[in-house]
Amino acid sequence: MPRYLLASLESSARAIFPALYMSWLAGNLKGIGRVTYHPLRGFDAVHLASGLTLKSALGEEVTFAAADGRLLRAAAAENLEPLNVETARAQ
């Protein structure tokens, strides 16, 4: 993983998650290696890696909800089912 991306991920995650959870996250995000293929910012990369990890753990399709177009395109490229929360209609 490029150092600049790793630094961005770590910086964002440290600001959001407590230290113990960050330790768990680093050891359990199986999809973290995939995010290097997409031009994402720190927390967006964590969001995508979380979706990939969930899909891997469940072994089934995952709906990936976000509002950012770049993040949704990355999710679609990784075979997650993208849902744009800004344009989705309530059912």
C-alpha cells in the first residue's frame, strides 16, 4: 500500500475511532489492500474496505450506501451494490 494512502487512512481512523478499535480494525479489514486501486481519501478508503470486509465475511452481496460519486464508483468496481443515498427514493 502506498505510504501516502496508509498515512491518510491512519490519520482519519485515529481521529474517529478509539485506539483499541483501531487495533482491531487494522487486523480485520481484509479489503484494505483493494482500496489502493482507487483514488480515495482517508475515511472513504476505510468505508470501502469495510464494505469489502463485510462482503467477504458474509459471503453474499452487500449494498454499499454513500453519497460520494467517486466512492460509489469504486464500490461498483469492487462488485459491491452501490446505493446513492442522495438520489435513492424512500420506499
